[in-house]
Amino acid sequence: MQDKPVVIGVAGGSGSGKTSVTRSICQRFSDQTILVIEQDYYYKDQSHLPFEERLNTNYDHPLAFDNDLLISHIYDLLNGKEIEKPVYDYKVHTRSKEVIKVKPKDVIILEGILILEDPRLVDLMDIKVYVDTDADLRIIRRLMRDINERGRSLDSVIDQYINNVRPSHLQFIEPTKRYADIIIPEGGQNHVAIDIMATKIETILYKNQHKQI
């Protein structure tokens, strides 16, 4: 591994296609090159709250995230240290007791809806990406994910979207687009943008490797 990993931020609204973009980029490189850190693994622990109160959490609000821990982990990775990435259990709405041991790699992709909202995170990024997708596609993707993967009901997903997701997107997420170096419309379907990102990463890695020679 090179001296300092390259940090790439991939932001965008819920259901925008951030994960598809990240996956498409990762497929261009070996498993030993890219490490993905998902911001939604870093939701704050809520084990001290009754289950009924946890249900009222707005997961699209900046205060829902434990960015202090996330930033600490990014610094550790940049300094070549292994971290214990937390795991969030969406069924009980709090952090799991499990952790995932993660070692640093040459490229760190930090993915999440609000990674460009915190200046401390932005300062750590070498490349900042915003995935910009129409609201109708985002809500459909969120419906499919929450129902199929998280066991949510249709009514609960729609209620959450109207009361939390949409207002938070307009207030907190959409404005962070201004901090992006690259804006990718339509997520993982934008193969031209993915090619450009992959080429940029290859260029950075090549330059960093030759600095050490």
C-alpha cells in the first residue's frame, strides 16, 4: 500500500444510486485496492432509548450520524491502522454489538447521503462526487430497498419519506452538491462518468506510486 490512501467521497440523496456508482468503480480494481466505508454504518447508538423512541429517529438528519467516530476511523486508516467498523441493525434501530475489522487500502471510498455536509469529512477527501438522480427514481428505489431488505411496510416507508426523507433532502443533502468536484446524473447507469472516475483514480495511484521510487 502507498503511504497515504486516496479518499473519495460519494454523496447523494437516498436511492440516488451511490452504491451502484461505488460498486461500478470497485469492479475496475482489485479487491486489495479499494476499501468502502458506508456512512450509514455510523448511525448513532440508540440502545439507551426505548424502542418506541428509536422509531422516531430521522435517519436523514445530520445529527443521526456519529461523525466523530467516522472521522476518527478515517484518520486511523490514513495512518495505516486497522479499525473496527460498527454495524447498524435496522430491525431494532440501534447499533449492533458486532463490528467489522477493516484494514486500510490504497483507495478509501466514503459513501453516504451527508458526507459532504460535514466540513471535517470534506477536508479529508481528495475527490468529491455527488450522484444526482430525479426524486421519482429515488423514492421508488427506497421503497424497494426498505420493503425487500429491511422488512418495512409500504405505508411506513411512504410516511417516513414525506415527513423526514424529502424535507431533509431539500434542507441538508441537496445543498451539498455545491461542494462536489464531479456530479454524476443517474448513478451507476452513467458509464461515461464511471470511466472518468476510474481513470482519475488510476492516475492518482500511478503518481503516488512513482513518488516513492
